[in-house]
Amino acid sequence: MKITKPTLLLDKGKCRKNIENMVDRAKEFNCKLRPHFKTHQSHEIGEWFKEFGIDSCAVSSLEMAKYFHKSGWKDITVAFPLNLLEIDTVNYLAKEITLNICVESVETVQHLNKEIRHPLNIFIKIDAGYHRTGVQAQKLEEIQSIINEIEKNELVNFVGFIQHAGHSYQAKGKEEINKIHQETSQLMIDLKDHFKKQYPELIISNGDTPSCSICSDFDHIDEMRPGNFVFYDVMQAEIGSCSYNDIAVALACPVVAKHKDRNEIILYGGAIHLSKDRIEQNGRTIYGLISKKEDERWGSPIKNCYMKKLSQEHGTMHVDDEKFDEFNIGDIVYVLPIHSCLTANLMSQYTTLEGVNINMFHYR
């Protein structure tokens, strides 16, 4: 396989193993796995999930729901607050599949009730600690008012509560991930207990990859909705969700220049390929870690070798003195992404280690 420009490589074996491991965890905890496909956004990778018995998924937009509907998915949750301006797409999908959407206000449901033409499932989006969006779990009267509005239309069906503990991505290790999981889970348990007499079949759907990867208490959870686990990345490895050996994607970048006086090597591979997601480590800002080729694959990160700066096409790599001369202009190096979801979205295509190209959904 000849690489001449930034190329997102996919280790199919690692990816399938990550899928299998999460399927096994869900079975262990007697919990439905509804994987979030916003990470891989690929029809072909979606088919790998089907091979492990998965028949439902989550996505981050209605347009992505249309993409996966066209590849045969019949039960899809759009895990993003409903955009009322896309009501025509909602009606199209609701006619064709089991469509589950998220709301977090009476106003949204009022507008929806006027426009919906086909049966539709509704989750109420809950803020269980991330503080990005959703109704705070403790606001029972506000939640009840939303449910009351849902009940005014026989076409819409309240199915439960959905939350994403995204603050687990800022955890400093497994202990903190477990703490966040316990705190957010207790809020959802209390919420379910409050409404279960009224709605005995209601579902609790939890999402984040760190909790779903390492925590063991899921007795209260009806549905797991992780996404990043399909590839993992540097951020997940650093907080303990996975090992570096589990990371299933790497950006292959050509070396185009060297500056020994400042220990910098310039790669063809910048912000438009990797995004500007970063981690802070020992006083250093890191936009990706570097690995060299090992037996047609990438190996573990090279010590003290990392992406220190990104501009549009340029990637600036720091290399210590003792490793500097190991890199030559024209070499290919492998960058492990900080956040694989954004890197995948920016690249819009994977190349497997066997040289097969896999296209994916793209907005543009």
C-alpha cells in the first residue's frame, strides 16, 4: 500500500475486537447495546455491528439517520435535541423506521405535536452532570410538564430518559470515571423511580464510552449508548478507558521538513485532518502522539514524541535529540488522534491495513 498524503488508517481487527468486547459487556450486564455511530459514520462498519447481533443504533443528526436508514437500519435514535426546522425529515423517517428523538422543552413538543404525521418515540434529554444540554434531573415538575405535553398527541410516544455523561472524558483515571458514573447513574435511578409507576416500561439510556468501557454497575441501565469505543483514541487511553493497543485508527502523515535546531519535524497533516482537540500533559499541549510502523501496523507511542502545534495543513512534531535522526524527509509516521470522532469526520474515508478504502457519511 503506497501512502502519499494524510491517510486515515483503520485496523479492522482491532475495530472488530472493540465491537465484540462492548457487545460482551452489554450482555454481561443484561443491557441493550445501542452503539452511537457518530464516531465511524460508515455503512460498512455498521455492517460489522450487525454481525455481532446489533440491530439498532444512535446517530447525531437526522441527516445521518437518513444515511443509515438507506443502509438498512430500522431502529435509530437521534441523540441530539430535535431541530424543528427539520420536521420534514422527521416525518419522512418516522414513516419509514422506528425513529426515536430527543426533546428537552414543552415548546419543542408543542411545535412537534402540530407537525408530526407518523408515529414517533420521544426521549426526554436529561442533564445528569455534564451541563451541556438537557433538563436537570432534579427538575421533576418541568419534566412532568414535558411528558404531559407529549401525551396530548397519540402519534408520539414517551419512551424514557436519555443522558450523556460527557464530563467523564475529563476524568483523571478509572477511579474518577467510576465516581462520575455512580453520581450520574444515581440521578437517573432516582428519576426512573419517580416515574416508573406512571410509566412502568420507561427506558434509561446512558451514553459515554469511558463508563461503558470500565464500570461494572449497570443494573439500573436499560440501554448503553457508547460510540467512541469503536476506535478509541489518545484521550481514552490517557484516562484509562482502554489501552494504547486498542486504538484502531491512526493518521499516516508524510514527513516534509526537519528543523533540528528546535527539535521539530514538519508533517503533511494538520488541523484539517486531526482537528485541534488536545490534552495537557506535564505542562505540554499535545495534539496527537506519534508511533512508527511495526509489522504493517502502528506500535505504541514513542516517548517524548508528539504533535505540539497544528495549522491548516502543517503538523509540527516535537522529537527529542536521541530520536531526531530516526526520521527522514519522505518517511511516513503514524499519528494517534486525540479525538478519533473528529479526525474520522474530517477525513471522511478510511483505508484498512489491507489497502481497502471505506467511505463514510459526510455532510458536505
